[in-house]
Amino acid sequence: MKIHALATGAVRVKHSFLFPKSGMRRQLDLFLPGPWSDPLPIHCWAVEHEGRLLLIDSGETAGARNIPFARFELSPEQELPGAMAEAGLSLDEVSEVILTHHHGDHVDGLVHVGAPARIHDAELEFAGQAFPALMRRVLRQPLPPGFAPVPFALDDGPFGAFDRSRRLSLDGRILAVQTPGHTPGHVSVICIDDEGRHVMLAGDVTDTLEQLLSRRADAVGPDPKVHVATLETILAHCRRHPTVYLPSHDPGSAARLAGSVTVD
Ligand SMILES: [Zn+2]
Ligand SMILES: [Zn+2]
């Protein structure tokens, strides 16, 4: 198995996005003036295994509009085709795309992919609800043209500390697990590497490893309690299995993947 970190440009987010207050201020502060972070990577991942090439998420595109709490920094050359070429990979070889959740910085790159895409059924249902649809209109963040991923159920039973999972490879070494919080149907993908470590491609479960270890809910999830419960489950999983934890926007993710650095 080989896992590649692909970076499709960067995003700056408001400090209040990374370190939200509790109560009303959690989401309100996103729309008020405030300091901004350094650029954070927009990662997606390519996994070579069993003669197939899986993409986990598809990254952002240069046409993404800034929103009150996120500013995108990427050129057309940094979109998925360029990121894949930099890793020595070709889009023609992609077998399928697994989406962690429906946000633009994870799905917009699908415009470059001919292979089928799949998404957790609960996430597809959430994306179609009135409130997320309204937010996409208000923030001018439409789903990419032709967005029609095939839904899958997490019906392959428990895996490690997770109650529900779905096998994504024949040998069961690549799985989706439920990690609700950032969005209700969010999944993470766990790859069991050749040394038996669990490499967790965590999407936006948290923005950083620090946020996981601090058990801090984010500013955008509908229910902070659900989010914190997921973080506890992930930490329980990390205690059972050596796990390399890789959120999409953590500036440390690529180095932790390269060095197989597990959560203590
Ligand atoms: Zn997201
Ligand atoms: Zn994201």
C-alpha cells in the first residue's frame, strides 16, 4: 500500500474558526472581524492498493470564492491534476473517489475526475437539506457541476472503537468509519499500512491534531456534543491501535504521513 498526500493550494481561516468560543459566540464570531491564520494546506489523498488507485476527497479549485471565515489561495496549476502530477500519478488511473463530506474544498476537484465518486448516505442526505442548501447560496459555494456521488451505507459492522464502518478494499485494509460532528454524515478513511499502523485520513473531523487532543468541537458543526463524542471515540481508537492521524488542513499532516508518526 502506498499513500500520497496531495495538496490543492491553501486556505486561511479566522482564528475564531480554529479556536471557537462556546455558546452563541461559537458561530457568530465567524462573521465578525478578527485575526486570520497562516495558510493551511487543502489536502486530499491518493491510496495505491490491490492494483487500484483510490482518491480520498478531491481538493479545491481556483474558482472557489472567499467566505467570511475562509480565504482560498490556489492557482489553476495547484488543482487536482497538478497535485497528482507532482506525486507522479495520473488522473486516468483513478478507480474511484471516496468523499469524507460534501464541503467544496473536498468535492470541487471532482470536475477533473472521470471515475465514480461515493459518499456516506447520511452525508448526501444532509447536503440536500434546506439549511445546508441555504448556506451554500448565501456563501456562494455551489456544489460542483454534475455533483452526483453514489451513496454508501456504513453497514459492515464495528471497527476498532467505531460502531459502524464500510470496507473499501477487498482485503478490508481500507475502511470508512463514521466520524460525525463537523457535518452529520462525515466519515474518515482508515488505511491499515504495510506495518499494521492505522493511517486515518480524517477529512475535517478536526483541523489539527492539537484540536483532537484538546477535544475541542469546531465552529461549524451543528451539535458540539456529537462532535466531542467523535473526538473521544477517535482517541479511544488511537489507544487501541497505533494511528497516524491526518486531518486535511493540518500543516503537520504530510510530515506525520512521511514519518509514520502515531498519536501518543
Ligand atoms: Zn468541511
Ligand atoms: Zn475542509
